[in-house]
Amino acid sequence: MYASPSSSSSSKSIRFFGGESVRSLKANSKRLPRYAAALTAARFSARGTTIEEDEEKEEQMKDLRIDQKGIVSDAGVYETKEEKMFLKNAIQLKGGKNAFILGIETSCDDTACAIVTKSGHVVSEAIKSQVSIHENWGGVVPTLAKEAHQNAIDDVVEECLRKAGVTDVGEQVSAVAVTVGPGLSMCLRVGVRKAQKISGEYGIPIVPVHHMEAHCLVARVKEEEWNANSEEEEEEENGGVAKFPFVALLVSGGHNVLLKVEGVGRYTILGQTLDDAIGEAYDKTARLLGLPVGGGGGPALEKLAKEYEEIVLEPRREQCRKETEQEAHITDEVFEKIVRKKVKNPIRFTVPLRKRKTCDFSFAGLKTNVRLAIEKHLGAVVDESKPEQKVLPSENWDGIENRETRAAIAHAFQTAAVTHLEDRVSRALEWVESDGVSPTCLVVAGGVASNQKIRKKLLQIGANHSIDVVFPKPSWCTDNGVMVAWAGIERLNLALGVEKPVPRASEAFAKDEKDRDVQVRLKPRWPLGEMDERAIGEVKSSKVSKMARPLGSE
Ligand code: KG4
Ligand code: ZN
């Protein structure tokens, strides 16, 4: 699937953070018009300044290059204008728009890595999921997750480099982006240590990445295949499908948030969950209903709810259509009510937070509804202290009576959950529009975004607001390396918070794992942005402590 990169002459023979290669760059600069052209293009496109100004900057850049040792030994962030310029040009010279950026993700239960070109083409991906490790525990077990990341990280990165045809990281990779938060700190640390190791060994900068920002920005990655030979093409504008500003809904097992996205690092939280994430609620409901939960209970629950639609509701709809043929004025909502009346003992759950006119979410009440319905209609007893339990044994699956009731509960849960999402997304779009911001699209990401019912309903909301709805492809919706590499690229392009290479002699190379501590700051609790002033959702108090300052406000 991936094109193997031809060895590009522009990425050969130049190292940016070693004294040797700096000399060779200077000595050869006259013989390398292509590099000069790249520099000029970068100066104009990036800043639109005069040649004189650029020549002055060029002089300063030379000093910076000569002062390589200083940069290498003095790890920190590229801060001054000159440093940022240096960084930009270094990447530009190293591979131009085909510069490779390596992304590493270990914040939760996927060890993932990818190489993406600076212009946003995915070159290679590798991932090791921990689903089978955690599925019997009713959630991610941090110590097991950390161990699994440690066991997988080298192989996953290696596989990714191999697929991309990288034989010399120092020559071919321009930067390493890594998730530093939010997430489980012991898991984040594994990815960051790996990034540091690569950074120190090969002298390449580190781009610390916010996991949720990565989820949002991946909607801007092009899905077409990368072609190494497209080097001579016109420089395209970065960013694929989703253009700023947009509204993003992130829905997964761990996230449930609505965001106004005005640019890289410019996020406002419109609403977030007050308790559980929707994926968590899907998983718990699926488990209680005795459904297979390997890889998350969402798909199994969606399937069962669909079965109820097809087997129970559709025939009744057919009947109602005939009966109400003459009544053209009936709305869809009224029609559905008539259909439900035809169902014996219908199970219905209240849509959460209907009275709260915000964009916050809550799924704890729905989980309670599910538990009570299982106890009432199926006679099972739910022990809340055992989150991993399956209340209904799977062997009973084919008992028809049970199956229909289980399907009814699954359907009732999904209907209320999806309506809840619809309510909040509609309001978020209204809020943003009333701010005078015209979103170009609605981005929906996270594992739950693959749910067909949710897609259909959100597409309708997009149509109501005359905007597109963008669903990144499923493997980029769940945790992955591409989103991290791409968020790194978006940050590199703006030279936002890029860290200088880790000193080679640092503890990144300590023999003992304990000594090899992180230099890049981990941010296990890290809000993506400030809360919108209309949002009144409180986050559980224990979660507020040790919170890093929101991204964009540092
Ligand atoms: O993004 P993801 O892979 O991992 C994190 O939680 O970070 O999302 C996994 C979640 C699980 O809770 C899974 O049940 C849910 O996404 N999910 C779905 C569907 N596919 C996955 N939920 C509802 N419907 C689906 N089709
Ligand atoms: Zn995630």
C-alpha cells in the first residue's frame, strides 16, 4: 500500500545538528542551487518579506548553524524568531515538503507510530493494540499497559521505519513528534523516552503533542497515497479536508468533548462530559448485556440495536405507513411515536441533560437506566462493584425472548445516547455561529465515530447547518501514530513549542531504565483549551489537581 521512497538527493549528505555536516553545507552551498531555491521559497512563502530582510536573517541563520554545539548541548524550546527560522529552514533543507516526521503515541492502550511527510502524506504506519490484554479487566490497567508499551515500542517504531524505507534516521527523519499528554503518565513516559532516545541519537528535534489536538487535526490529513516522486510538484497548501475554523466532536472510550477549533493551538471547549465518555457507556452496556466486548463493546451493541430496528421496528413502520398514508402532515417524530405504540412493553430511556441548555454531556444516568432495565426485564442482578462482569451469560444468547429484550435495551440505550449527541452538537454549532464564526465543517473523531447511526444523524445536522461533516477514516479516528505525526507537523510549520534535540550525553542514554528519565515535560492532565463562558460543566474535583495550563495559554 505504501510507496517506497526513492532516495531523494535533497535528503542526502546533510545533517543539521552535527558540526561536520554544517561545514559540508557551507562548503557546498554554491553547488546546491536547489537548497538555495528552497530557502528563498521558504522565506517568501512563510513571511512575505523583502530580500534585504531575508538576507539579514540568513546571516543570523549562519551564526546559528555555526553555533551548532550550543544548540545541541543546550536543550530547550526553539524560542526566538531566529531559532524558529533556523528550525524551519533546517526541515525545509532536509527534505522539503517530503521531509519525514515520525509520530509516536503511547498515551493509553495503543502503541502506535507513523511517518508522515511535511506536506501531509502518510508514508507508513504501525500499531500494536492492547485490547486482548485489558478486555477481561473492564478497563485499561495502567501497569499492564505500561509493560505492554515497553514490550512493543521498539518493534513498532522499527516496523514503521522499515515500511517507509528509512535506513538512516539521522539523514531521513526531520523531527519526532510524541504525545506528552493527556493520558496515563506511566504510558506517556514510554513514548517520550523513545522519542528522546531517537532525538539524542540522531540530533533531531522533538515536537511535544497534545493527544486531543492530534485527534482534531488528523481531519486535515490527505487520505491519498504518498508518492515519493511528486517532489517537483507545486508546493500545496498544508491541510487536507478540514479547513479552519471548524467544530470538532471527539467521542471515544476516554474522550467526550465538543470544541471550537480556530487554528493550531486555538481551541475553546464548548462542552465535555460531566462523568463518563460515550464509548465507556457503550462498553459497559454491551458487557452487561453479555455481548462480545473484544475491541470495545460499541460495534456489538450497535449491531444488536440494528437488529431490533430491522426485526421489531421496521415491520411495524411498514404497517404504520399504510395506516397513516392519508395523513401527509405527520412529522417523523410523531410517526416514530405511533410506531413505538405498536411495540409491546417498549423500553425507552430519558435523553440526558435535556433541561441543561449547554453543550455538556452525561452518560452516567443512562448506564443506571440500563442496569435497572436489565434487572427489571431480565431478572439479572448487577453488582456495580464488578465493572468487568457480564451480567447475562452469552450462552443464553439464542433464547428468543431474552434476545429481543436485550436488543430492546441496546436500542433504547443507543437512541437516547445518539439523541444526546445530536442535541449537544446542534447547540454547539448554534453557539459558534452566534459568535460570528462560520465553521467550515463539523469534524467527528474517536472510536465511536464509526457508529453508522451516529454518522447518519450527524450528517443530517451538518446538512441543517449547510456544512460538511468530516469523519477521518476509522483507523485515524481511534488512537494512531498518524495523528501525532501530523499534529507535530502543524506545530513545526508554525514553530510552536518545538524542543531542541536532547543532548546526546543525557540520561536518555542511561543504561538503567530508571535513570533514563524524561526531559520533555509530561502533562497527564492537560486541558486542550479554555472553557467557553457558556459552558458550566464542572470536572470531578480530583481531576483538577495537577492540571497543566491549557494548551495555547502557555
Ligand atoms: O478511540 P478509541 O479506539 O479508544 C479510546 O477510547 O481512546 O475508541 C474506542 C471506543 C470504545 O469504547 C468502543 O466501544 C467505541 O469506541 N466504539 C464504538 C463503535 N466502534 C467503537 N461505539 C459505538 N459504536 C461503534 N460502532
Ligand atoms: Zn484518543
